[in-house]
Amino acid sequence: MGQYEQPHSYVWPADYNWMKPQHHAEVSTVSQVNFPVSSTEVLVPWLLSMWMMGNKTPTDYPKRKNVKKPYRKGRNENTGFKDRFTWGQIDLEYPNQDTKQMAINTGAFIPINNLLLGLEVWKNKMFLSLPQWRPGIPVTLAYVDLNSYTKSPMLKPYPSWNWYANNMNRCHGLVSVFRMEVDKCDRLWVLDTGAINLANSVDQLCPAKLDVFDLKTDTRIRRFIIPANQTLKDSLFTNIVVEILNDNCEDAYAYMSDVFQYGLVVYSYKEDASRRINHPYFYPDPLYCHYSMDGITFNWMDGIFGMCLSPDVGGAGQRVLYFHSLSSNNEFYVPTASLRNGTLSEGDIIEHFFALDESRCARHQSCQSSGMAMDAKGVMYYNLVTAGKVGCWHTERPFGSVTQGLLSSGPTPLSFPNDLKVDKEPAQRVWMLSNSLHKYMYGKTDPNQINYRIMVAYTDDVVKGTVCETN
């Protein structure tokens, strides 16, 4: 692979002073220059986080014990993930063919540039986000009908084309959505970064904002602009988790992660107000910032990324938020009561965060994880980026490499498993999206091959015969 022209990774701040680790023999195919920020601005908080974790390095983790993972009867070819939709490239459903052809002719719609990044499911709809990475992406939030069994369906804009037609007032609509969350009150919470051209730089066209839609009427019922004092230069809010307290739809909180500048914004729906929390655990681990897939090697410095809530037991508000950085092998958690407690100062709340004792992987392995979700029985599901697999962990058991399961997704490794959600149906299903992101960013996507894949499995079935199975 040759040298690429300074691509801007969404998991690596453009102004980060990265020094390549020496223990990797490969040379990154991604060139990065011009980092005005001094290394101390990132290294000092990282050193603090290493101190809080006990200064562990890959060589400090205990050697893997020769313990076999339990295997239970009942695992077969029907228990794993199955394809639901696949695409070589994305197609959109326009009002008519003439409008569509005009969009293609003018470059308003360039199918190969449209990237699926996030997914969410509500009843018979699957929502998909298409952030503004490159030109030719006319819609940033769309949906497909789950009653349709078309292999590669066209995407329909959500809530309608009217939200995207007027480019003169783009900030009034949706600009660049990464992820969204459906709550138990039939609302869709949409986190809009407001940034475009992300394959090259963070061009902050509009303020980052949160839009909440009533899914029964497809109307927006709330818009919240994230305050300027809670965003930093090159902040990028890419993930959202929503908590409802005591089944009260008004008493809701959104937790929104800043992947570039390592922070968490906590928003109260009742108060229509937010605050930003910073913590060393939100930082990446530079020892696990090197990636190699399909002959493409690169370094990403991605902070807090995957997030999920523990099961809601009786609506008592005693849940915890699990989270991790993509460039890390570790998992952390914090009680949501602490996040909601506005009287805690930044100096006090730092003591309310906890690191799980062991690494997700065995010694020297890299198992960076992207999206994750949890089912009602306390089983966590998470995407393993470089392994091309979906992992699991039953949260009632100790956290360590031996208690992590791998779920069947077929003989072919997934090409960058990115987002993952567990739906809210009585018989829960886990949904996984892979999107060949490394090829999109640094290589070349072939529309004649499958680049986007959505797989699904019932939670009770997919964990059968694994260490994650519920007794």
C-alpha cells in the first residue's frame, strides 16, 4: 500500500501529537503531519489514567491461565448471527427517478461515498445513519422497513426529504448523524455532530445538537444545542445512551460521548440542561492504538466510544454505565446516579469511576472494541474490530479474558464490525452492523462486493453453548 494523503480519522484528533509506538514492526500506511498541540496535553492525562489503573502495561498483565472456557450443549449452526441486509453500495429512494438522476448528475448524490455507521431498531423500522464524511451524501438519517425482505433495500430519508432539501439552511435540519437511541417511550434520540467533510477534517458547519422525535408521529418534540462551553476544538459527539427513571418519560437522561476530546455530556430532559464530565478513563490507551486489517495499517487515538447501561431492575435508578475507548482493551463503569448528581464537583466525581480488574484480552493481544449493548439478562455484546467478531460477557461473572465469549457470525470475518444494538422487543434480538470503515477511509471500496452487512440473532439463541449463556 502506498502513502495516503493525510486522511483525518474520526477516532484520531487532527491536532494530536502522535508518536508511533516502537514495538510494532509494521510501518503505518497513514501519514499524519502538522500537530500543533504539544504531547503533554494528552500524555499527562493518560499518565494519570495509567496511575489510576495501577500503571499496567501489556507486559504487566498476568500470563493467561490455561483454563478452558465452559462449553454447553445446544450450540449449532442455527444459534449464530444471520444476514438481514447487505449492500455493495448504498442507494436512496428519491421522490421520482428524474430527481434522483439530477442529484447524481450534479454530484449531490454519490452512492459510493455514502457510509452506513449507526443503526437502531423500533418495531418494523431500522434506522441507519450516514454521517457527512465526503461530498455526495444528501441524507444523514434514513430507515428501511423490516417487513421487507429485499436483500439490499433502498434507504428512505427520516423523517422526510423536507429535512434535507433546503441546503441554504442546513442547520435547521439534520447535518451529520453518527448514532441514535430509541427509548421505552417510543422516542428516537438523534445525536447530530453538525460536522461535515470528516474524512479530511472536522468542519464544524453547525453546532452539535440533540433532536428527539416522537416515533408514533415522526415529529420532532425537542431540540437541544450542546452549549459551546461543553465542546472543545475538534470535539466530535458520536455515541448516545438514554436512561429513563421510574418509567417516567419526562425524567430522562442522555449520556453523549465526545470521542475526539475525551468527555461525556450528561443531558437532563426534564431540566433541558446539560453538563460535561471529564475523566482519565475516557482516554485511549496508546499501547493499543495500532490497527492492521486487510493489509491496511493505521494508528487511531479514539477516546470513549462504546457505552451501554446495566439492566433496569425495578426502575430504581441503580444502573451503571459501562464504557470503553476503542483504542483500549479495558472496560470501565460508573453509577448513573453519580452522573446525574449535579452537586458533585469534577474533583469529587472522579472517585465514582471504576476500572474492571483485568484486560478483555489475553496478554499482548489487541481486541479493540467499537459499539456495545446489553440485554435484559445482563449479557453485554460488543464488536471486536480487528478480529472481525462479536464478543460477549455476562456481567454477573468476573471480567477477564476467560469469561469473554465469541459469537458465531459465519466462516468469514466481519469487515470492521462497527455498531451494535439490542432491541426492546419481548424476545430480544441483537443487531450488528459492519461497514468496512478502514477500506472506506484508507483504501478503496468495491461496490461489487459486500461492504455493508447487518446481521441479527435472538439473544437467548446466540449465547447458547458459550460462557455467556444464562444458567
